[in-house]
Amino acid sequence: MANSLQPITVADHANVKIKTDGGFAHAANIHIVPVTIHEFAEVQANFPIVFVKDKANNSTRVVAILGLAPGENLFVKDGRWLGTYIPAHVARMPFAAAAVEEGHKYAVCLEEGSPLIGDEGEALYNADGTDSELLQRVKAMLEQLVAQEAITTAFVQALEEANLLKPIAIQMVDGENKLRELNGLLTVDGKRLHELPADKLAKLHERGFLGGAYAINHSFAQLKRLLQYRNESGGLQIAKVHVRDLDAEAAA
């Protein structure tokens, strides 16, 4: 996901093609992926959902956990996707929307170096230089994703303003009885959410954010799925996994 982005133009990409049936090997090293609130119903049934701090722009993002270690995607096996839902930020690859400084505009880009880009597959442009059906679909998808991300940003800000986020760590005990952790994570504090004044709770509900907050807490049931996939992968076995409440530990 760290590939540099190149805006798509007919001058530069008239002969470029995309492998639309290339599988998911390109996503095998992605252990977290951004998700939008519009995806939560599907995401919570497949992956744990957490918040992470984006130090580059001092913001908080919502992500789905795909693996129990950096560089590990337990939902990709032999190039196949194992889950019942493919997050939009995986499905969009190798395309991306890059912000343009003027206003809220964005450029439709390709992730340079993606193995899905080449001289075989579906073309980006027709022979007359007009957008191909693929590129038309991609532009519509990215337009929708950009709009959904804006609403998700508002969702995160609303939770932060209500002081509803708390730090956690996902702790694992491996087959050698050693502790391993995923750190730098946040989740919704269920207790503070429950104790929120009625007017603030109603405001979250009116904005369509309350269900999203509950979906995040429900999603932690999917840690069992990650544990299962890890132990079926043939890698280092994990005996158990649980969520550490860092606020509660600090207060104890």
C-alpha cells in the first residue's frame, strides 16, 4: 500500500492494461486495511475493526485487521481470498484516489509497481482515447469511496469529541509460550458509550454513527477467525489471543 501513485492519463496509459482476474497475491502482505462506516455490516462479520493513529497527517483512521503480525494477511491463501467480504480498499487495487490541493478534488491514479499492471488484461482506454468500461467503473467506485471516507472521517471525529476511544493491544501467546502483541490500537469504550448523556447519544444516532460504534465492539469476535486462519496456515502457532484494555490496566 506504500506504492507511489501516478495520475492516469491517456498520454501515459493508452496502452496499459489491468489484470482483473489476477487473484489477491498482491495483497498478501497487508495486515491492516482502511474501511469505511458503510462497510461495517460486512466487515464486522469477517475482521476485527480498530482505530489507528496516522502520524503522517495527525489523524485517526478506522481499519480492519487482516493478520496478527505486520506483513501478514491471513485472508489470502495461494492468491485466493478466504473471507466472505473484500474491503473496498483491497478491491480498488491497483487504483487509488489521490487528493489534489485545490479544494476537495482528487486524481484517479495507479499504484506504480503493482503486479496487476501490465500489457495483458483489460485496457484503460479505448482505441479512440475515451475511457474504457473498466476505467468508467473504477472512477465511479473511487467517487463513491471518497464520499464514504469523508463520512467515516466525521464518524471518527464525533467519537473523539465524545471521548469514546480508548487504547488497546491485541496480545497473543504463541506455541513457544512467548507473548506477542499488536500495539498502537484504539477501540470504542463500551462503558463510556453506555454512560453517555441521552442528548449526546441521540445526536450520534441521528447522524447514523451509533450503530457503527457498536459494530466495532461486536467485530472483536472475529479474533477467533484470525486465530483459526493463523493456526491453519502452517506458521507459528498461536495458543490464545485476547484484547488488553490499556486504560483499565493503567487505572488498576
